[in-house]
Amino acid sequence: MTDRTELGLQIEAGLLEALAHRKGTLALESRHVDAMPAARVREIRRSLAKSTKEFERRFGIPARTLEGWEQGRKIDVAHRVLLTVIAKSPELVEAALAEAS
């Protein structure tokens, strides 16, 4: 048998922790993120852009994707977080995107 590496031991510890959580013997911190209704997506978009194309130009989210969300297509957690940040600080998001270009 080969020596066990630090990384391997960390992975093993993480897996054991996940199993304990799954069995209910260990409580892990978690956060529930509520679904974002289509009306809220539309409200955010309309407050910042006249069209989905303009929103796409400003924030890089494809117009067709945004249209789907506005029609009720499910939004994953990462996109809900992004839309929430855009709604609260659109200028910061635009500045960050401009820096990344």
C-alpha cells in the first residue's frame, strides 16, 4: 500500500462528513434560496433595460435566456444570485464585466 497524501486524507474526511450529514448524524450549515418568479425577473429587466437585447448588451445574459426566465423557465441558483446582484448594484456589475473584458 502506498503512503496516503494530505489531499487524499482531506478528501476522505470530506466524504465521511458528507455521509454523516446524509445519515442525519451531523448537521451542516446550509442556506435555502427561494425560487425567483418570472414576474420578478421581468421587473428587474424592465427597471434596467427597455428590451431583453439591451439587458444582454449591459450584463451579458443572452436575450433568449432572459425571455425564457420571464416566461417561467426555471432559473438555477447561480443565475438567481446574479440577477439579485444586478438588481441591487447594476453599475458594479457593469464595471466588473468591463474590467474582465
